[in-house]
Amino acid sequence: MKKFNFLFGIFMITCFVFIGCATTGKKPSTKNNSVEKFALIIGNTNYQNVAKLQNPKNDAEDVSNILNQFGFKVELCLDLNYEQMETMINKYIERLSGKKDTEGFFYFAGQGFNLNGNNYLMPIDFNPNNNQYISKSYAMGTLFTNLIKANNAPNVVVVDACFTEIISPHRGIILGNNQDSQSMENDGLGLIGKFTKDIFYLQSALPGKIALDGSAMDRNSPFAKALLKNIIKPIKFIELVQDIINDTLEYSNGQQQPYFKGNIFYFENYIINHWKKPNGT
């Protein structure tokens, strides 16, 4: 734990449906009825042209169930192609746009890839042999840009994918010249620090490192297992993130360490103040 506390301290310093989708949840019963909470949960498992994964469907369903308990209107989407992903993300952004009291939670489990320092979320119809694969993948920079334009608060973005070389059962693929693959400016994450204080990004692995999918005997990935265990805790956000990192390290036998980007102080009391269940507990 001492080693982790040192690493966590470093992070603190550097961080300043359509087809395949189902809507769950109900309007939260809170003291402030003007507050709405929307979640878009995507789990891509059955890839057509790259390695299929084992657990994103389970991860997405389990995260969806928990957010439903906390009063989110959840859109659960499984195995989306590019057009479906783009449509559902646009619909999600539209729901958030211009509503300062509207909270957002975006979760993606599946394959990711990195090209020339830019990170992309991979739809199930991704084809590396098609010269249009870039335009048919969803860029992380686009997601953050659209969330900033939505101008709501707060937003949490959680990605259980990695942006590195694919070696089954890891959740990522690397393409092209990737000398800048760990750049925080090109992959969209720089937008968080530069332009907004109310987006918090949590990635299942460090930049350029692997994210495990979990074996056939596991229901969830190591990161999803840690997320599901801790997200229900009524603790401060900083403690939540720390516990998720600790448990992911444990469940992956030290192979995988999550990474976050955002203003941790802005989110300090987010769980306590906003994540009460509809019955007030």
C-alpha cells in the first residue's frame, strides 16, 4: 500500500437505442426535482474483425443495474456498430446540453485503439483492413469536446479499455506510428484540464498499458469488479477512486493500474451529495 500511496500522490499532483439499447430506471425522487441524472452504458463484446472479448456485456449490465439504483435514467447499449454508437452518444449529449443541473455518467467497456497519439473507442464492426476505420471509430477527443459544449455539470466518464497493442485477452489495439501514444494533449484528455473542471475521467489502465478482460471463469474484468465493489460506497470521491485503483491492482495481480484525469477537488463530495439512492439512504 505504501507504494500505491506514493503513486496516487503523483496522480494528485498531475491531475489538477435503438438496436442494442434498452432504457432503464425512473426519474429520481430527490429533494431537488430539477436535478436529472442520465447514463449511457456501452458494452461491446462480439467484435466482427478483431478479437472478441469475454466480459464487456456483463460489465455494462452490472454497472447499469447499480446506476439505476442511484436514480439515473440509464440507456444500456450492447454490441453497437459505428452508426449506432454515434447515434446513441449524440442522443446522450443532447439530453445533457444546456442543463446545468443535469448530471451525466458515460461508461464504455470494449476494445480501444490508439493511432498517432489519438485514442478511439471501437465499434463492433471496426475493420483494420478498411481504410475508413478512423472515420468509423469514435474519438475520445470528440467525446470530451461534445461534453464541454453540453455545458452541464458534473460529468463522469469511465472507460474500461486500453489504447495499446492487442494481445488477447487485453482490451486494446495499437495502429500506425504511435510514438506519441502516451501524450495527454493529443488523446483528448488535455481538454479536461484546459477547458473544464467538471468532467472526471477514469480509465481502467495507465496510458499505453494493458487492460485485462478477465478469464472465461470471471463475470467481470478486474477493473469492472473493482468499480462495482466500490461505487456503492457512500464515501468521498477521492476515497472511491483510491479504492478502485487499489482493488484493480489486487484483482489483476499488479498487472493493471487505473488512471484518472480531472479536478479531484471539484468532485470531492460528489458521491455523498449526489449519489444518494431515491429513498434517501
